[in-house]
Amino acid sequence: MKKCLVGGAFIIVLIALGVWAIISCIPPPSKICGTPGGPPITAPRIRLSDGRYLAYEEHGVSRQNATFKIIFIHAFATFRRDAVIANRVRPGFLEKNGIYVVSYDRPGYGESDPHSRRSEKTLAHDVEQLADQLQLGSKFYVVGYSMGGQAVWGVIKYIPHRLAGATLLCPVTNSWWPSFPDSLTWELWNKQTKTERFAMLITHHTPWLLYWWNHQKLFQTSAVMQSSPTIFSPQDMALLPKLAVRVSYKNQTTQQGVHESLERDLIVGFGKWSFDPMKIENPFPKGEGSVHLWQGDDDRLVPIQLQRIIAQKLSWIKYHEIPGAGHLFPNADGVAETILKELLPIPQAS
């Protein structure tokens, strides 16, 4: 009888632990903007073909009077209001040069609906639908910062015919892209902490565990999710005061939940891609446009060695390496204007 009771208790404990484990792995439902209990809708939005909504913000001259039309794609843990190419230029610069910029919330961020099937391909088609609904014309420019590079690579791959030009600002790389040399990826892997390695393995191989990993209290999570100072270079630390303005609105970034914003970013960025960016063909074989990649050589988030490989394999990319710069370099004085002048055919004296 005692054995039966002990055995039964053991089974109950196992079941309880199993239920706890399952519950711990399931993220809470997103708080969709405009729904009961969800955040309010304050930004203009378009409705996509699958029914999702995409929020956006416009900068510079009107789209009707613009000479240059740019779609800006924000970085990790930011949203439409963090359009560095619009916010970090001198007053009147955009207007003087006929530049229109539209920044939008990627799925799950800000006031854009989440998309659990988000991928580099769906991100590209989100950009295309945004351009079409805002009537930006047959061709437009794209600029993606950090994790926003996912969408830029997708645009170059899937809708190159819509591009007038593209810029990647320290785009996050994926060590599992096949064209990276194994020797180099292993070298960089061994430089990471055990915590970062484990987080990366979970993100790539078992993404359904990522929510549990980022919210458990037994082990330290990744430095990126903690916004640890270790991810910033000396130049980044000097630039942080420029981001103080974000304090008033930064909570809006993940107001619908962190899983379909931050964690989905990681899953897409470091997951299994449908293509290798280093196998992409030149979208401008006749030189009618250009693609730029900017990278600081002291970036503590994105290994410069991998960006150099991309630049070597895609010789049609115009590669700009900035000495001493970290991941926040687009916020430095004058840099955003320089980036735009390299992308757009505007007078250098503007």
C-alpha cells in the first residue's frame, strides 16, 4: 500500500512538473492595440493583405512633393519614433533636399500587430505593401538599422525591382549563414560567454524555449536582453545621453508584449533563413542604384569580421567601415547626413 502511495505521489509530482514546464514555455497572449485591455491606437496605420495593421510615422517633405522616398526600418528594442536618419539630421536638412522618410513599427512593436509567422520574406512584403498603400511609386529607398537589416536583406532578395537604393547600418549577422567560413564562426563562437552560446543555441534550434529562457530566474540571460553595459563600446557610452529623449516613450516599444517584438526579432535574426544573403545577386546590375553597408570596427554586438566577409563576397556592396565606432554610431553628429548623402544623389554641400 505504501509503495502504491509513494508511486502515485511520484507520478503526480512528475505530472505537475510537466505542466509547470509547459506553462513556463508558453508566452502570454499579446495585448493587441485597439482591443479591450490593449494599448490605444495613436498612430496612422495601414491594413495589410493578411488583415494585420502596420503603424507608421512620416518625416521631411510630403510624399507627394518628395524627390527621394525612403522607408526606414528600425533596430531591436526600438520603434517607428526612432528613425535615426530623420531625427539625427540638422533641422531643415530633409526639406532642403526633397527627402521623405516613413518609419514604421515592425510586427509586434509599437502599434503594429504581431505576426507569429514573421520571416525575412514576410518583412519584405510588409515593406512593399506599405510603399504601395502610401503610393510611394514603383521604386523607393530602404534603410535598415541593426535588426532592421532582416527586412532589407529580404527586400533585396524578394523585391529587388522595387528598389532605388538600400543601406544597411551595422546589420545583425547570423553565424549559421552557409557562406561564412566555419573557422571564423567557431573562432567568434569561442569568444562568447557560455550564457551567450546557450542563448544562441536555444534561439536557433529550439525557439519555442526562448520565452522560458529569457524569463527564468535560475540562470543569467543574454546581455542583449538585459541591456548590459558590456554590449556598448566607449563611443556608444558617450552617445547614450543622446538617447535620453527615449525615456518619455520607450515603454511604447514593447507595449504589446516582449515575445512578438524582442524575442521574435531574435528568432528571425538567428533562426533558419530561407536564403543565404551572400548568394544574393546585385539588384543594380546596370549601376542604376547602390547598396551600402556601414559598420563600426568597435561594435560589441555585431562582429566586424563577419561584415568584412559579406563585403568581400558581395563586391557590389559599397562598404563603409568606421574606425572606433560602436553599434550606436548613426546617432553621432553628422553621421546620419553622411549616410543619406552616400545613398542619395544629392549635392555634397547640402
